[in-house]
Amino acid sequence: MNVISDFVGKFNARISLDQNLIVEKNDRYFLLNKNLKRLIAKGFLYAGTYLGKTKDGIFFPSFGLLAMIAQADANKTTVDSKTEWLFICGRDVFKQGIKSMTRPARKGDYTLILNERGDCLGFGKILKSRGEKEGKTKVAVKNIADIGDFLRRER
Amino acid sequence: MSGREFFASRYRELGWTCEPVEPRQAIRINTMNAETTEVIDRLESRGIQLETIPFVEDGFWISKSDFSVGATAEYLLGFYSIQEAAAQIPARLFAQLKHKIVLDACAAPGGKTVELADLMWNTGAIIALDIKKQRLTALANHLERCRVENVIACNADARQASHLNLKFDRILLDVPCSGNFAVDKDWFSRRTIKDVENNAKLQRGILAEAAKVLKDNGEIVYSTCSLEPEEDELSIDWAIENLNLETEKINCLGERGLTSIFGKKLDSSIGNCRRIWPGQTQGFFICKLRKRVSA
């Protein structure tokens, strides 16, 4: 599934997923285990670990997939507790809220956003490369998806 | 026939006086995702006060919270689910869930499905059915949030479970029911005895299909949040008479199932069921059934 590995690559990461265990249903991708693979019925709506969906050619990852990427060597940005909540509410990350980054920032890359306990809260796009002139109050990472989506999608 | 006095007089005849109750909000820790002690610490550091529910492991009542417990990072990370205390009981009554093939026949919105997955540590497989496609969206969100990995969810009628061509070790029947007044303030004005009878008919259809797809010696846990005996003891009495099932003793909150209802004597084994009148929890009925081994 190129669409998934291409997405993971945007975090400068690689994860190993057994292609034989990935199924696509209505542009949604699911990772099964061998047990589920044996039992899967034609008309299923959800199965195993939801990986994400494609819409209009764009891949939208699940939070399960993001958590898998967070287990790997990848672009990760750890934020403070105030920024954690703002990020979950859909806000962008300002430079002053960043505690650390696993790699030097490179404009245009994706980065996972982690809280200080290491939980993956979502991901965003890095807006400035390291060394580029910026103020403390400028957006450093643009929010693309955050776990607050679970609340917003049920409204 | 409907209304508060009609139903209250039925409850009186069954030995319970109807009183206003307010069940407390409760959560259940998803131990596959987080350590219970860690979640408690994290929630308490946010000012949320918890009280251990004495009759379910990893369950807590919310004693105090200045904000919704459904809007914390820990909730959104799937560390816990919001689940009423009595509703946490049924999934825990199965023996040996790990590596089993389980049917959750009326699964949405998925609170008990996630609990089953948690008890199974994502091993084996759960086939989760629901007849309403829209409700499966809530189930899917719940499964994703709680990082469940062992569920296949299908839009299907539990009464057609045999179309799956599978046999199950365990079946959870948290069947559609009339509900109860403890969690619905308009319940008495909305419900009639006709609704109860219709639900009882539906429940018997689901029980019959479940008995078909259950392996010999397999287990069914049947639960409702209805107080009406037509949906509870009387349905189980019918099941053990017609479906090669027998009740099993269970050790959980609740009174013995009623064996004499409105003048009708039921099988004495119905006493193995548990009836929970509203009080510290909502009203609930639970029964564990085992399929007799075919000769």
C-alpha cells in the first residue's frame, strides 16, 4: 500500500506492515491479524486496526497509525501541557510551547505531536526550518489532525 | 397500558418500590492501553475525584469533576471509557475470553465491545453486529479511540447471525430493550406494555439465533437494562425451555432472578440470573447461559 508508506515517509520514518494483512474497503484501510483474516466477511464495515482513508487522492491517517509511527524513529515534537490542550482543541503549535524535537526542523516535513508523557496527540506540518528567523509567538507547526477529532466528529 | 402508576404497580407486585434515582457517572479503565494506577493519578491531577466501584474491577464512579470526563486527553487516548457501572458487569461474566471467537450480537455504540477486547487483550476475535448502520459509526469511532485490534464490525441483524457461517465460543447478547426510568426521565410517558411485548419478541428471536451459532458448551451472557420481566426472566425461562440452554450461577451485583412472576411459576434455575433494581446503578438484568453438549 504505497499510500500508507508514502505517508509514513513524510515523518522520515519507516514502519513494517504485512501487506497481506492490509485490506481496503470503501477507500478505508485496515490492518488485520491472521485470526481476523480467516474470519473476515465480505460486508464488514470495520476490522482490526483502522489505518486511515483516502479521499480525493489525499490520505487521512487514523490515530492508531500515528501511534504506530510514534513507536518508530520519526519526526516528533514534544509540547508542554498548555500547548497539549490547545493542540487537542485544534490549534497550531507555537514555538514557545515546544519542549523538544527529535530532529532539526525542516520546513514542509510532517511531525508527530507528543505530550510530555510521550502520548501521540496528532500531527502537523513544520512551517519553518531550523535557523529560519522567527518570533516566539509565531506558529511553528500547523495542526493537521489531533485526537480532539474524536469529539468533533460526533457532533 | 402505560404511565408511572401502571409500571410502578407492576414493580410493587414484583417486590420493589419505585423511587427516583440518579445513577452516577462511571468510567472503566482500558487496561490494554494504560495502567489503572497511572490513569487514576492523571485524572486526579486534573482535579477529577474518583471512587472505586466495589463490584467491577477497573471501574470508578466520578465523585467530582469540574468538566466533562469525555474531554480529557486520557479519554481521547483511549485510556478509559465512560460506561455506566451496571453495564460494566456482563462482559466480565464470561470464563476465559482470551483467544476465543466471540459474537457481540447487538454491539453499537460499542462500550461492551471495547470492554470485551480489553478483557481479551486484543487476542482472538470479536464479531460485532448491529442492525443500524448509523450506530456503527459510533462503534467504529469507539474502536479507533480505544485502539481495539480484534474486532470485525458488520451491519447485520443479530437474528441472521447464522449467515456468517461461524460458530462462537462466547456470545454477548446485550439486547435492544425498553430501557428504564433511571436513565430516561421521560421513560414512563414514552413506554407502553406493547413496547415491552414487542421487545420481548425481538429478544427471543435473537436468543434463538444465538443458540444456533453457539458452540456446544459455549457461553451466552444475556443482559438488558429493562426492569420488565417479559424482557428478562420470562425470556430466559422461554430460552431454557426451547433452546437447549441452561443458566449458570453468577457472582455479581444484584438480587436473584424472580421465579414467580404475576402468578406464573418459572424454572427454579432462573434464580441464577441477577436483577438489579435502580439505585446506585441504573436498572439491569443479567443472565449467563451455557449450551448443553449435543448427545
